Amino acid sequence: MAIEDGAVLARALRQESDIAAALDLYQRNRVDRTARIVEQSTANRRLFHLPSGSRESARVSRRQRGEDRNKWLYSYNPLTVPLT
């Protein structure tokens, strides 16, 4: 996320001449994605670190292997995503 943050911040600073406006543009474009990543990381902690190995195995076997999550997570390009 830090690399993405740096790329989006650099683009926002190039796009806006006012620093406050650039920081606002940066924040608008990062807050939802970073919040979603934190939420999914928290869910992974609960999923993969259960106290009982058998409960963990059963839970993981029922879970989708993450294709949708990985597609969303790794298809993001901070150099080309539209800044709104």
C-alpha cells in the first residue's frame, strides 16, 4: 500500500497546483481502497489463526480460494487509475 500511496500522491501533486487540493485528491482516491484492504486483512487473521486446527481447516475448506479478492487487489494500477 505504501508504494501505491506514493504513486497516487505523486500523481495528485502533479495534477493539482495547490498542495491542499492535491492532498484532498490523494485522500479521496486512497481511503476506500486502504480501508477495504485493512478489513480483508482482519478477516484473514480470523480465518487463518483460529485456536483449533480442525476448526481452521474446516473453515478454510468452505472459503473461496480468493480469486475475486486477488483479482481486485492485484489488478489495481496506481499509475493509471483515474483520480477523481
